[in-house]
Amino acid sequence: MSDLTQTPTATTASLDEGISEAHGGEHAVAVAAAHGVDMMFTLSGAHVFPMYDGAVHAEPPMRILDVRHEQTAVFAAEAIGKLTRVPGLAVLTAGPGVTNGVSPIAQAQFSGSPLVVIGGRAPANRWGMGSLQELDHPPLLAPVAKLAHTVHTVDAIPAAVDEAFRVAATPHRGPTFLDVPMDQFFDKAAVDRPEVSARRRVTPDPDVLAHIGGLLAEARRPVIVLGTDVWADGAEAAALRLVESLGLPAVTNGMGRGVVPGGHPLLVTKARGQALGTSDLVVVVGTPLDFRLGYGVFGGKDGGSAAKVVHVADSPGQVSEHADLVASTSGDLTLTLDGIQAAVEQQLRKPDWTGWVEELQAAVRAAVVRDAALLAADADPIHPARIYGELVPRLADDSVVIGDGGDFVSFAGKYVEPKRPGGWLDPGPYGCLGAGLGAAIAARLSRPSAQVVLLLGDGAAGMSLMDVDTLVRHDLPVVMVCGNNSAWGLEKQPMRMLYGYDVAADLAPQTRYDEVVKALGGGGETVTDPSRIGPALDRAFDSRTPYLVNVITDVDAAYPRNTFGV
Ligand SMILES: Cc1ncc(C[n+]2csc(CCOP(=O)(O)OP(=O)(O)O)c2C)c(N)n1
Ligand SMILES: [Mg+2]
């Protein structure tokens, strides 16, 4: 079943206003703009000049954000998609431009981020003769994109770009890729541009929702898990309504963090192990049952019985095939969550989970007490947790916090509990280091007045720090905090554990990443004394420039983890 309904994120615009002759880039930019795009991320190459000319001459012109590495362009576009819920646009030149974008495209696929990548391509009229960078890209991209094909003629560009945006924005969201042969991109055609239509919202099956309502009414220790797609699908208000109206304890992950605000009495993420381990019914919404959720096996803690599992997804392909489910449903998540709420309310038997909730709240309070010592630690060298002890009280409710690193970011996941949804960006299940600078660029552009904090492991910093140059050139102030343990910490500790030694895990001691930022035109400082972290962060927030606080931390203060993700 489905109906046609306008969603908060969909754009409706008519492009069919008597189109005159235009080149391929002008057509592509006009269609992107009709889909709500107002900027493109790119690194120059002649194959995609028509996109730039199209942007410059568009009315209004489309902003061009030129970066220092294509991975940053695509990570930025991916992050725009995550933050604004309108697909981001990256434009990559042929050959190495496109191949440099493959990792972030794969990341967008794993995270369900709406993203359109348009690539240049060697000219069709010389294909096979050996022109520069003559590579057939779609076969490389097909495994990591929802759609990957070549637009062979200029007159096909408007419809192809429209389709790329529609597919990227349709649940389950993800990346799409098009390339256009250079001769066709520069060529002109008089062609109608398609009308951009509102997204179709798929109505979930009411019988399944009634069944889930019955399961909830019978449950004695239920937990709901709210993941990235709750935010991506615009269902954050419905999710909070459901949690609050039923008094249902919630665990959040990915971009679902903040849907139930940090400090809310029903947010039990800090007691996650107990909640998921002793529950009798776990309802997982908008996130796959992957390694982050123990592959969908819950309960069983302390010899207890396994929990029943319900999987709620934004689209049929996202429903887990490997987990043992008592029920599953797919469709628009607002309709689904409101439908589940109504189904529970219609039950004769009214659930009373007060005792269960109090038990979890006590566990959350105990975790807060346990955390307090590390958050205030004055250990020398600095314990990474202390950085969060200083940072968290300085964060405004609308801050955007981005994690790019290993252990340093795992600590952030533990200690930063966002107050609002849509402000937490982590690499997601693809776990690709190097996303940080791109995400920070996107965050500053899409949330102009919010605090933007980029948490960088020192290893991760090395993968994208040159793009501080982009922050500086485009006047995009961001606070960067580098947890500098002089190591690939998240690899060093597991290797030691497995082999008793480690190799290829050390970085140069106490590298001055702050000086790198200064050399590129930003500001920064190094901190070795825990009491100086707070004042350094204050200077960073006040500086109104890209600013990196380089905190030298203890390499032996590893994140306590019980899974390596496999
Ligand atoms: C592109 C990429 N290469 C390698 C890895 C494997 N990896 C995961 S975490 C990690 C260590 C990260 O080190 P750092 O950023 O310094 O953070 P730390 O763990 O030291 O806090 C590595 C190498 C990865 N996830 N992504
Ligand atoms: Mg490190």
C-alpha cells in the first residue's frame, strides 16, 4: 500500500518553463537545484568544467566548494545529505578523481546517506583510442552505489540527473553515480527538464503494526533501539512521541542519537548492556542488526532467556534476513511508529513497565557515577576521557559533533549524549577514517550558527588534515580536538592482546598537528596538562577560525571494548 504525500524533506518544483538550448552542465545543475541542492563539492578537472560553468551561470549561482582531495568532496557531500536530509552533490573529474571518491561512496552506501556523485568521463567520440584517464567507472561503482551508469548523450542528462536524485533520496537512501562523456557534457541540447515530484511514503501493513502492538503490551522488559534511519526518514518526532507516551526505555545509535535527548529519563544508552541483555522484547527501528547490535541477538544475560526481536525498517530490503525475528515491518517510519503507538493504546491490557524503567534508570545513574572519575581524571599523561569531561559541559544543545578516529571517538560515543537529533556524525558501519574534514566542512555550511566540533584521532587526522586549507579558504570556522596518543590506538591494543606485541601501530610522538593547522592559516595549540584543556577549548570556540586543540594523551588508556566488529 502506498500514498502520495508531501514529506518535510521533499522539494517540489517545476522545471518545465520553456527550456532553451543549454549545455550538459547547465542541465545537470538546474535539475540538482530543483531537488534542493545549493552547493557542490569538487576538485578541479577539465572533464567536469561544464558543471562549474553551469553553477556559475545558474540563477541563483550554485556555490562551488573546492577541496584538496576528492575523498573530502564526497565525505562533505555525504555529510550534507545526513545533516540536511537533501542529497549532497559531489562532482569528480574522470579517472583518479572518481577512484579517489570510492571509499566515501561506499561509506554512504553503508550508512544509507543520500548522495549524488557526478563524474567526468573520457570523450565518447575517442573511446578506446586511449585518451587521458579513459576509465569505465560504473563497473567500479556498481557494488557500492544504488545506481551507477553512464549518460551517453547530452539530451539524456536532465532525466538521468533527476533519477539519480530521486533514487538517492528514496528509502533506503544511499549514493548514486553518473558519469558523462566529456564531449557530451560540453555539447548543447534543447530538452525538457523533468518535473521533480514529491516522495512517495509507503504505508506499513496495519495488521503487522497491530501484532507488534500486542507484543509490546505483553512484554515485561521491552527496549526500543532508534537508529540512523529514524532521523533520515524524518521520524524523530514520532519516535519521541512513542517513547514518551508508552514510557518505553530507549537506546539510540548513529544519527538516532539525540532523538531521545541526552539526560531524558527514558534514555538508557548508558545502561545499554543491561537493557539489551536482560530485555524480553527488543524493537529495533531504522538500523541494521549488524555488529553494533550483536547481530540481533539480545537477552540471555546472566543465564536469562533470549529476547524476542522486532525489526522495523524504512524499506523491505533493510529488514534483517539473518536474525530470528518475531515480527518485522517496513515503510515510512513516522507512519509506522505512530501506528505502533496506536496499536499499543488499543490493547485491553495496559503495560506497566515502571519497575523495569526504574531498574534501568538506577543502572544509568550508576554508570554516570562510574564515569565521573575518568571524566575528571588529572592523570599525566592525559586520559582521553578527561577531554570529554571538559568538552561536554561546553556544548550547546544544537552543536554538531563529528567523530573521525578509533578509540578517541569510541570514548566520545560513550560520553557525548546529544540533546537534539541530527547533530552527531560518526563513520557508521563502514568505519572509514578520513571523513572528518569533509564532514566538518558540511556541518559548518549547513548549520552556520551552531558549534561544530570535529574529534580527530591523530591517525585519522593524517588522512584529511590538508583540507583545513579548504576551511581557511572558504572561511569556515570549526573547532578540532585531536586526541593525540601517537598511535593507531584502536589497532595497537587489539594486536597486543592477540599477539602479545604490536607492529605498524605507532605514530611519531607528540606530533604538532596544531602547527599544521596554523601553517594552513588556522589556529591551534598543544595541551599536555589536563587543567589546561578547558581554557584551550574556550579559546578554540572564541577564535572564529579553524582551530585545533592538540591534546597529548596516554596511549595505554585504551577504550574498553568487547568486540572488534567482526
Ligand atoms: C581508511 C581506514 N584505514 C584503516 C582503518 C583501520 N583502523 C580503524 S581504527 C584505526 C586507528 C585509528 O587511530 P586514531 O585515529 O589515532 O585513533 P585512536 O584509536 O588512536 O584513538 C585504524 C587504523 C580504518 N577504519 N579506515
Ligand atoms: Mg591515535
